[in-house]
Amino acid sequence: MCLGIPGQITRVISARERRAEVAINGVRREVNIACITDAEHSPESCVGDWVLVHVGFAMSRISAEEAALTLDVLTQLGEAQLEMDRMRESASTGPMA
């Protein structure tokens, strides 16, 4: 399973090399934007776009609404995982262990 994380392109680092900076939950990272640029979408036109980022590549454009929804779901999953980890810890150290 592949997981794409929503991020917003903040600037183009190199149009020739198809590299841009993306903000992901406040953290800035360099990504390759070759998958989302073509004759109709220049690298410069990507600034401000929301994209799904996977292993350093902006894989596709998404709407701001889809980005917000995805970030919310990822936050909920993280909270659920934290709660499951706490339950496992308490089960292994509790009276029934």
C-alpha cells in the first residue's frame, strides 16, 4: 500500500530540474514535480497547488478540500494508533499479564 501525504507547493527550486518546495503540515521538503508538470502545467504554475507526496515525488494534484480531509483522516489514524499502543502496553503490564 502506498500512502500519499498532502502538501502545498510553496516555491519552485529549479524549473529545469522539476524540483519544488512543499509544505507538509508546516514542515518544508524538496520534492520532484515531474509527474505533475507538462506542456499545459509549467513548474511555475504549480506554486500554491495542493499535491499528494510519496517518496519525494508530487504524484498528483488535489483540491484544498481533499487535502484538508486527508490530513484530518491521517490525524485521526495517528490518534487511533496511539490509543491502540497504549492499550497494548497496559495489557502487557496489567493484572492479567
